[in-house]
Amino acid sequence: QVQLVESGGGSVQAGGSLRLSCAASGFTDSRRCMGWFRQAPGKERERVAAIYTGGGSTYYADSVKGRFTISQDNAKNTVYLQMNSLKPEDTAMYYCAARTYYSCRSPPQSADFNYWGQGTQVTVSS
């Protein structure tokens, strides 16, 4: 049974940092595209970052470039999203997603991802 479990969300002031984790289990192949998406109330889901676990290539949305870093620990089957210089507009529910058997498209499309976590809330106050 495939599972994606996010953790690390919380409330911070603008300029602060958080690190989100996505622990994956149940996959039969270690190579997959892992993505982070976010959705704020009343807004559409937005792609944030992605990484191909088979080679390490990454993608970042323009809105987070230079502030967020996606990384992986294959030994732990975990993908991280380090978020620095957080802004109030980063406030959203953050979701981890997996696209099995394929590398990441650039930009990644949410419809490509066949497994999703339950989400972790990030709130940034001004």
C-alpha cells in the first residue's frame, strides 16, 4: 500500500523558515517524480517544486526560486522542502505527490501525479 505522509508544517512569521518532509512507503520502484504543490483557500492548486528521485533533476516555480530547496534522502525514502524567507503569500496547505514510473515534466502537471499525501498546513504571518 502506497503512502505519502507529510510533516513539518506550522506557523511562522514572515522571513522565517520551515522544512517540510514527505515520507514515502509502499513503492516498488525507487525512481519517481516527487512534487510539492500548495493550495490556499479560494485559490487553485499551485505547483511549487519537484525532483526526480532517479537522477536528482529539480524544478521550481518562479515564485519560490531562490527561497525554497527540494531535496531527497533515498535511504529514508523521504523528500524535503526547505522553505526560507517565507512570505505571507506562501500560506497554504502543502501537498506531497508522486508520479510513478516517469521522470518529472517541466513544468510538472498535477494530473501526472497518481499518489498524494494528506497535506500539511503552512501559515506565514506578517
